[in-house]
Amino acid sequence: MIIILVSAQTVYAITAIQNTAPSASRYDPNSSSLTLAAGQARTFIVKGTDPDGNLRGTEWYLSGKHQSSRFALSGPGGTDSWSYTFNTSGMYAIEALVFDTQNAYSSPALWTVQVDSASIASFNPPTGTKYPGNTLSSSVTVKNTGRNTRSYWVGLSYRKPDGTLYNIPAKQTNTLSPNSQQTLNFSWNLPPDAPYGSYNAITSIWNGYNSNTSLMKSPKYGSKNIKDAFTVVSGNPKQMRALFIWGAASTVLDRSQEADSLIQYSKEHGINTLFFYTDISRLSNSPSQFKSFIARAHSNNISVHALNGEPAWTTDHQTATNYVKAVINYNKNSRTNERFDGVCLDVESYVLKSWEKDSNGDSLPLAKSSVNSNLAAQYLKLLSGIKNTISSSGTAVTFGVDIPFWFDGNGFELTYNKSNRLLSSHVQDITDITTIMDYTDNYNNAIAWARYEIDYATRINKSAVIAFETQKLDNPGSTFYEEGAAALENAIKQVNSSFSSKQGFRGVAIHSYESYKYE
């Protein structure tokens, strides 16, 4: 601009420099719109430029209301920031203006902010015991607790025992108006190789979902993590997965909370059968305690077998018979849901001092010891008498016994009732279920040592169960005490895989609750 001034003697030409207003632009975030979760803080950065080189400061506005003025700029260019925590859901406009030393203002740099709020009203993940290949069902109820009408994305994950995740495909809600909610149902199959152990269930509400990357888009509006939601175990749910209860049986009968704990533990670990130590005196004098516990177990689909036995019963048949008669009498005086499902005898004749052993402490084969052969015959006579007692009672009680894996070894043939068979086979002929104490921490050994009994059970239409030890023993190779639960479950998986086609294979048993629950 040129201004001409005229006086009497002189004409002056004065050039006046015109000030140019600065400009403002979004620096961070660069996008004009963004979505945040209620309670989330965000920093905004504006960039100012001025061709005159006389920048001075900024002004910040939130939905038209002045928030801040700062003399933070100088020269031809620079940036300034402002932060705010959006505690309430809604729509917000953020404006940043830049001014110079001549109080010339830029047009505003503008951000539109959508602040939302949502909560997980309920989360129902899988519970109890699951097997590889099972279908897992979860439901998540999402509530729009904000002021904006919109949809949300829901993610679901199952955290494996090793900490890694199974991420389930995300789902989107319908468009939800404020205070409305929707329940989403998720169904997903556990892989056949799903690791055994306890799983957490985790769900979260998100702003969006990228189908190309399978990743959720922030922000996250809420989440819930349920620890130890369910347990994955090996085996077939139709087969027996039994647990021996010895010393804890008394406490379980005395205390309701201990009974609840045992039943819950059994459900979480896939236990569907309890070999429950049953004292004849207590059974006769306090039958109501057994009735209450067995009824509770049955209501949770858990069978209960009366467990007892002493090496002395090998020759003391009357005491053993009296015990079985007491169980039968109890059942006759109890309702159906209060009755024992079976009797499990743990006699272990080879523990007797009179049972002959070699210099290594191992049992002498029957062929090399007339003493052992005679005791084995007495043992079989005991079992035959028990079987007759049960049969003549007219009650439906399964008769089972525990035997060591080596009853089928070389030299353990025995003639009984005019039949010459291995001792293990004689036992299987008499009983309904034979539990093989296959005590090793090597599943290949467990499979090899039990194969004869499984094949024989299949041939004669009886049942055989393979038992594993978890107690601390002098011989660590006989127990999973050192290896832990994961190794035990893997051994069970291998055994189940090897014998799944055998009709005589009934399942597995774990010895015992007192040590297994602390693995």
C-alpha cells in the first residue's frame, strides 16, 4: 500500500507494510475426527505458520468454550499442544486458533471427537471340565452406557495354561441406543491338541475390528477376565476318570465345605468316579453322612465306589465279607441317589510279610514260591466269595479290585477252579472292573504293562482301568509327583489314544486326591 502526503513545498510517498494473518493446521492427530472412550485423555497439537514471522500464541476452545490462551509461539512457525480428559460420553468440537503480535487470528484448526461408553453387563464363559474337541459356548451382554447411538465390537479369548491365547472371531452388536443392551453368543471348538490345564476367559468391548489383520481397533471400552473359568483334561467323557480318596474321606464326611470342595475339584478336573474310603464302623453308625455326600456327588454326575482293603484280608475272608455286606446293607436302606455304585477292594496280598521276595525286594513268581502261590489262591478264593455275596444280595453293585501291573508276568500262572491262567486273568474273570496300578512316569511303559489286561478284558467283556500315581515315592520313576499335572495329562492322553478302540478299556484312575490336588 502506498500513501501520498502533499505539503506546501514537498510531496511524500510512504509505503505501509500490511500484516498477514497466520494460519493454523492439525498436527496431531492429523485426522479431523477421532473416537475415544469415556475417561480417556488426549493431547492435541496445532501447527501455526506466519509469512510475516511474528507468531505469538494460541487459543483453545472445547465445544465453543474457551479453555486456554498461551503465548507459546514466535517467529514464522511452531507448534503448541493442549490436553483434555473426556470423562463424559458425547460429541465434542476442539478448536485451536493461532494469533500473531498484531492480534491477527487464523481460522481454527478443528477436530471432532466422539466419546463413547459401554460396559459388560454380564459374561458367561464355559465352566467345569472340557475335553479337546469339545464345543465351548460363551455369552457376553454389552450395554451402551454412553450418549451416542452406535454399535460395538466384542472380542473373546481363552488364555491357555502357557499364557498364549485362543482368539475367537469377534462379533459386532446391533446399533444400540443409549442404555440399551444386546447379548452376543459365541461358539467355538477346542482344537484336538488343546493343552491340558486351567484356562482364563477374557472378553472386551472395542471401537472396531480389522478383518484383514484380525485385530481389534481402539479404543477399548471395557473388559472382564475370569480366571480359571474351565479346565481342559484328557480322555473320553464317556469313560471312567476316577480319583482315589483315602485320608481325606473322613474330613469330607465331617465338613460340608470339604465335600463341596471335593465335588468342585472333581468337576474341574473331569473326575466322574470316586473310589471313596469307607470305614465299616462309620458306615454302620453314621449312614446319614454317607447318604448326604453320595447324593450330592450323584447330583453332579459323579459315581461313588466304597473303597477299603487290607493285606490281611487275603486270609481273613470273614472281615472282608462283613465289610461288603455292610455296604450292601447300607444300599438296601438308602434311596437310589444315596447308594454306592460299587465296591473297590485294595487288598494287596503281596505286602504281607509272608509273601516271599527276591534279594531285590521284588515278588517271587508263583512258579518259584509255593507260599506265594498258596496266598494267591487264597486271594482268589476271597474274591470269589465276595462276588457270590454281591450276586446273592440282589443289589446292583459293581465289584472292582486293584492289582499291580506285574500280575501278568512270567511265572504268575496259577491253576484255580481247574483253569490255568495268569493271576491277573483269574482276577478279571471274577470281578467286574480291574484297576491296574500301572505306576510309572513313562506312558510307553504304562501302555505296554497294561496291554495284556486291556486285551483280556475286551475278550471276556469285562472292564479294566489304568491307574497312575501322584504321591511322592522313594522311586520317582513310579509317580508323576515330580513331573506334575501336565505330564500326567499327557500320559493319560497317550493311554486313551492307544486303547480307545478296545471295548475292555474303561478309563483311568488317579492315586490319590491328597497328592493330586496339590500338583
